[in-house]
Amino acid sequence: MKRLICILVVFALFLVSMPLGVSALETSAKAAVVICGDTGEVIYSKNAEQRLPMASTTKIMTGLLLCEYGNLQREITVTDEMVRVEGSSMGLLSGDRVTLHDLLYGLMLASGNDAANTIAIVMAGTIPDFAILMNNKAKEIGLKNTNFVTPSGLDDENHYTTAYDLALLTKYALNNADFAAAVGSKSAVLNYGNPPYRRTLTNHNKLLKSFEGCVGVKTGFTKKSGRCLVSAARRDGKLVIAVTLNAPNDWQDHTNMLEYGLSKIIQTEISPKQTEYTLPVISGAKDNIKVEIEPLVINSTQSEGFTCEVYLPKYLFAPVKNGEVLGKAVYKQNGKVVFERKITSKEAVPLTKFEKKTITKVLENFLYIAKFI
């Protein structure tokens, strides 16, 4: 008996001390994934490449297209066709006046199918034409197992994605400031109607209140898809994105997944081999500009395999503006590009004033350029 108790105690201590591995993270989802928001590395995966319906998480793409190509200050008048849709609603009626800004918030906070249809028709003329825009954007981002039919996420046999594709889409979308501001809002005071009047919408995403550092993103549900959820959290400079499709216990799943993902991310400072450069300036009031490449902190599940390649011209032509883009630093992990940063001038260099010595200077510049031809 004592031997059995000792064995159980040792086993219990082993479980407590054992780091939480991928196999130890359980979810209720049919498909799930956790990725690093910076590099896109997969931290946890469960049937992540399985094609499934995704309900209103579809609106991530709809909202992204609106933010990228729409004028959010534009006001439109709602038509019968725009609001002829079932399901969740931001309360639009035919004849209402509403800005594209308020449509974005009605789409992402209240999950309005009326907002989704309105955006689609305003931006593309018809819902099928908007679906073409959605699928073109999906290809551009690199989503390989996704096809959009509706802007809202209402069920259709040919409307599907994967947990992994949704995570990649969200990683891309969060780089848009307007999109990120909307999905990270717990509530919003909007102004629409006929005539427009003030009203408050509350975000359906409970994690914004319950999980420290949550920055979005989108809920979803239909009978066919089950409960779908995309979430993201930023803490101590680390960003993690979690997706579940058909998960009965999604709120708890995402609490566990986000914590797990954040615990696995390591911050590493990356610098190029050469951090300072002197660029000659042709016909400038100064002969050269000094450029310094600052280190970049990369979030990853690994601390090795990173490189930084610097791309700068051999010389510049005056005038050079302060803040002008001179080149770029490309950060790679095991040969794969994970981040790019623009290299800009920290000073201005005007054209040289014409003097007698200018001719001599021009000849010197010509000889300098000839070395690179």
C-alpha cells in the first residue's frame, strides 16, 4: 500500500512539473490552431487544415476589404436589397443613412449580416462580385483552403475555410489600424438611421473583458458550423492568435490557448552584421549620409535561425528628404521572410549651390558613379 502511495505521489509531482506540451493542451473544437502573431509559426494544431464552415468569422475578410479599399467617412443610404438578409443585425432599415465607419463597427461588434450585405453591395455592386474580391484577397494573403461565397458567413456548401487559414487572415488583418481598432473595441457609440441618431453597440467577444491583453477578434455561429471563434492577445510585446471551429466550449478553449501561446513565445533581438553605413550623396550640400540600422525584437517560438539582410543603394542623388525611404531591412527565419522594415533618412540634404567648384564636383561625381557601371 505504501509503495502504491509513493508511486502515485511521484506521478502527481511529475504531472505538476511537466511543461504543458502540445499534446497536453485540450480543446473542445473540431479544428483549432494557435500561431505566433509575428512569424506565423504554429504553436498548437488540431485538424488545422480541415475545410469547415466558419460562420461570422467570415466577416474578418469583409471588414478587412472595407478598411483597405473603402472611404470610412463616406455616408451611404441603405436600400431594401442591402438589408434583405436573415440572422444577426446592427438594426439597419431601408432608407437609413450610415457611414462606412459605422458599418465596420456594426459588422465586427454586433456581427450584423445587414452590415455585411451593405458593405458588399456598396463596394462591389453585387454580393457575387464582392465574393470575387474576397477570394482574390485570400489568394494574395496565401490562404490555400478557403473559398468565400457570402460576406456574412451564412451557410453555403462552397463557403469554407480552415483554422490555419483563418489565423493567417487574422495575422494579416491586424496590421490594418482601422481593422484592429474596431475588433479591439468593447463597445462603440455610432450614429445612423433616418434621420441618424446615436446608439451604442456592444462587442459579442467576451474575451475582451475576461482575458488580459485580448485585442479581438470575431465570434461566429450557425447550426451547421457550430460555435466558431477567432481571438488574439497582445502581452509584453508578444502577439498570439487562436482559432477554433465548431467548439462547444470556445471561451474556455481560447483562454487556455492564448495563455499557452503566450507562454511559448520567446523575444529575440536581431541585428545585421553591419549596423552603420555611409552613403555618398551626388550633387548634395553634404557629401554623404550616415545610416544606422537599429536592432529589431522578434517574437518567435525559437531564438535561433534569424538573419537580417540590408538593402541600400550604393549612392544617393540630392535632394534627400528627412524621412525619405532609402532601403529596407529584411528579417528571415531559416530562410523565410518574417518581417521587413523600411530604412529612412534621419536628415535632409539639399542640392548644392552653384559655384565655380561645382563643375569640379560634378566631374568627381561622374567618376564615382562610373565605378559602378
